[in-house]
Amino acid sequence: MSVSLDPLERKVDQILAVCASLRGENQALRAHVAGLEVEKAALALKIDTTRERLEALMARLPEE
């Protein structure tokens, strides 16, 4: 009885290709998330600065 391992070998090759593709996609997504975190920090700093400026301006307004 001769069993061919070709179909199994093809499936293993397909799985390895999918794993490699997913690994690359995961790496790209991690890099994207890191960039978004940097952008988020910059925007949070802008918000804090703007809030401080607005609070300073409001403090200078005359009381009603």
C-alpha cells in the first residue's frame, strides 16, 4: 500500500504561507498601532495646552 504524502505536503505548505502572511500583517498592524499611540500622545498634549490657555483666558474675564 503506497500512500502519497503530496496532498499533506501541499496543505502544510499552504498553512506555512498563511502563517507567514499573518505574521507580516501582525507586524504591520503593530507598527500602525505604535504610530497611532504617538499621534494620540501629541493630540493629548495639544488638548492640555489648549485647556490651560482657555482657563487662563477665562480667569482674565471680568465677573458678571
